[in-house]
Amino acid sequence: MNYLPILLFNGAVLVTIGVLSAGWYSCVAFLFASPRAQRGYRRIRRPLDALCGAALVGLGAKLAADR
């Protein structure tokens, strides 16, 4: 059996995922490097943390209830 096409496909998928991830994190880093974005994040940080915390508590409660 010829495994070369499978290896090439898997390699291409791996490279694509790496490039997309690097691009996304670069965009986020450049966005948060600006003082305006940093001020905006500082303003909504507490409500955003509370929302994420409530979501995690809700997910934990659902997992506990499903047991």
C-alpha cells in the first residue's frame, strides 16, 4: 500500500493548522498591543471575568448533575 498521499495530506493539514494558529495569535497580540484596546479591555475585564466564571460554574454544575 502506498502511504505517501496520506502522509502528504496529513503534513499539509498540520502545516495549515500551524499557520492558521500562528496568524490568529499574531492578530490578537497586535490588537492588544494598542493602548486603545488595552484601555477597553481594562474597562470590561471584571464583567468579562464574572461572565466566564459564571459559565464555568454552570458547566461544572451541569457535569455534576449529569452524574
